Amino acid sequence: MPKTILVVDDSVTMVMSLKTSLQIAGFTVETANDGQQALDKLKGGVKPDLIITDINMPRMGGMEFIRHARALPGMRFTPILALTTESQQAKRDEAKKLGATGWLLKPVGGADLVKVIKQVLPGA
Amino acid sequence: MTALTEPRRKLADASLRQARALRRNMALSTLLGVLLLSVVVYYTHDLPTRLALWLGVSEPLMMAVFVGLTLLGTNLLAGLMFFHISYRSAGALSHTLAELDDELIKTETRLRVSRDALRTSADLDQALQDSLQQNLQDSETSTLGVIERTNRLNESAGRLLDYLHHSSTNASTMAVDIQQGVEDMNRIARFVGALPDTIRKDAEVIHHILQEVKQLEGLAASIKAISQQTNLLALNAAIEAARAGESGRGFAVVATEVRDLANRASTAADTIESGLNQALEAVERSLATSNLGDSQHHLEKATQVVDAFQKLQNSYEDMRQFYKTLFSVVTEHNTELAEQIADMLGLMQYQDVEGQRLTRMNDMLTERRRLYASMEQSATALEHLPQALEQLLTRYLEDESRHSHPDHGGLAADAGPGPRIELF
């Protein structure tokens, strides 16, 4: 059974490149264009094994999404990786405090991404 | 120091000079008048008295008129001098004001040009923003096109691998079928090889049987002879029974039955003989047509077919090995291709990084246009423009420094204070 990954980013090129890259690596991929849409999907029954989210997004940003997602039932231990261009330590600390599993700076190569995913998602 | 300082200074100096000249001339003319009056009174002390008598007026009145006229003359002189000086000062003042007007016109022109420049700069910013937006859309479209083509490439590589895998499986199945066929052919060849001996042995057995069957021909002749003899005996018995009369009647019946049996035995013997002859002819004909040389030929043909099948099996084995090697090589290449595609897709993220940078630039240009537009509405706002622009620049640079800057030589990026990948 392939693992499911939810990709959240307002950039259509990011969503498509990540989706294709992850599908080649054998994952099933769900996508959302902002935090609100991702949250609606989680509430609607999508149960990802891992979430990759951008930070700066319209409607609902990554930080707020992480906070809301962690409050949902069954989402407490789901790995959440932030993939962003934000490099400030303060932002990293805030994400860590909200329950993010890791912080990745764009761009991240396909091999590196899969390596990180396998680290945080045993059995992937 | 502004361009208006010099005309203003000249104007102030001219006014000051005029005031000083007035003060100086007034003092001088008064002094001269008093001196003149004093001299006249000193040398002609009875002049006012005589003039009063001559004019028929009182002496004090004459004295007052005399002093008044003197002062009037003095003031007239002073006025004439003041007019002269004022005239010159007014000329200088007019010249200075003309210069001031020129400077004001120039300043106004400069202000208008500055506003035009700001308006043009705002238009330029708008054009830059449109261009940035277009570039962003173009890069997004082309990146999506590359991603789609990359996806298709990966799917094609996957299909090729599936096809090769399928072909390899088919080749294996075919090789097993061919192996089975060759084994069957070997069994047939062994059977065909043993066939001449079998036929020879069968022929010998048939010959032996034929000999025995031919012996049966004699037996049939014997049966026929016996039946003839029996017939004769039965005939004689019937004659003797007839001679015996009534007592020989039963015996005559037996004799008749015996003759009948003898005839039937004779007929059976004929049938047997005829059947045996036909069977013998058929077997001999069959033996005569069987040709062991042809069997040898067929055997060689069968052996050749087996050899051909063996070669075919070897060829298929080679082909299967080729397919296995091809499958292995293509799988390796496909894995490498998948890794390259994944890295290439990672590079596509540059579009988003660059897109965000262009968006920040776009936001800065929008803010700058807004500042330029506010200059149009307020003259005093122009004084605050440098400060506002400086603040805008500071904000832009700070915002830029908060984001990673990729190194386009590879996937490494300037991560700022933290690592590029950090797991908490």
C-alpha cells in the first residue's frame, strides 16, 4: 500500500513538480493550494501519512495550517515538513513550537526530498 | 543654499541702502537748512523786521514765515534728493525682483519637470511590473510544460520497462515451450529410430505366422478330403440302410445328416482356404510394399527436425539471455533516469523561488508608484519623498534577506542563519 503525501503550496509549479517527483518515488499524492483548502481536505476524510506545506500562502498560511492540523483528531503524530524560502531562525522556531517535524528551504532536490521523507516516515 | 537666497539678499540690501540714504539726506538737509537760516538771521538780523514793515505784517508772523519757508526749502531739497535715491533703489529693486521672478520661474519649471519625471518613473514602474508579471506567467507556463513533458518521459520509460519485462516473461515461457517441444521431438526421433527394427521383427513374426497359416491350407485340404470321404461313406451308409429296409430307416436318417455335415465341412474348408489365401495375399502385398529404406530416410528427416528444434531452442535461450541483459540494463538506466528526473523536478522549484522574488520586487514597485502618486496631490509631500523612499528600500532589503537565495550552479542555497534541511 503506497504512502499518501499531502502537498500544500499556492504555486502551481511547486505543486506539480512535487507531485510528479513523489509519484515517481512511488507515493500517492494529494494536493491543496493553501492552508484552508488543505484543512478542508483533512476534515473531509483525507488521511495523509505525511504533509509538505509552504509557509507564505494566501487565505491561510503554513503556520496557521500547522496549528489547526495538529488540533485535528489523528493528526497529532503525522509528520509535517515546511518547504519554504523563509530562512529566518525565528520562523523555524515558531514552526517547531507549533508542531512541525522539519524545515526545508526551497529548492530541494528529488533525492534529498525522498531521503528526508524516508527519515521521518519509516517504511516509506 | 537655494537659488532664491541671492535675489532675496540683494532685495534686502537695496531696501537697507534706501533707508540709510533717507536718514542721511534728511539729517543733512535739516542741518543745511538750520545753518542757512542761522547765517541769514546773523547777517541780516533786521531782514525779517524790514520785510514785515515792507509787507505790512507783524514781525513774529514774518519770522514764522521765514523759518517755515526755510524748512520747506530744506525739505524740498531733501525730498528731491530722496526721490533721486529712491529712483535708483527702485531700479535695483526692480532688477532684483526680475531676477527673483526668473528664479521662481526656473524653480517652478524644475518642480514641474520633477513631477513629470516622477510621473514617467511611475509609468516606467508600471511597465516594469507588467513585464515582471508577464515573465512570471511565462516562466510558470514553460515550467509546467517541462514538468508535463518530464512526466510523459517518465511514463514512456516506465512503459518501455513494462514492455521489456513482458517480453522477457514471454521469452521465458516460449523457451519452456520450445524445450518441451524438443523433448517431444526427441521422443519421436527415438521412436522413429527404433521403427525399422520393430518393423523387421514384426515382419519376421508375420512371416512365421504366414508359414503357420500356410500350413493351415493343408489342413483345410485335409478337412475337404475328409469331408469327401465322409460324404462317400454316408452315401454308402444310406445305400446300405435302404437295403436293410425298415430296420435301416433310422440309420438312413443318420447317414443323411452325416452327408449334410460332410458337405458343410467341405464348404467351410473352401471358405477357410479362400479366406486364408486372401489374407496371405494381403499380408504379402503389405510386406512387399513396406520399404525399410524409406524408414531410414524418414528417420534422418526426423533427426534433422530435432536438430533444427535444438538450434531453435539454443537461439531462444540466447534471445532470452539477451532480453534479460537488456531488461537489466534498461532497468538500471530507468532508475538513473528516474533519479535525474526527480532532480530535474527539484530544479523546477527555482521557478517558485524566482517567482516569489519577482513578487516582492513587484510589491516594492507598487509601493513606490503609490509614493509617486501622492507627490502629485501634495506639494509638501515632495519634501518627504527621499525619506519615504529610503524607508521603502530598507523594508525591501530586509524582506529579501529573510528569504533564501539559491545558487543556480546546483541545488545548494544560501540558507541564511539555519541549515538548508533541518529536522526538529
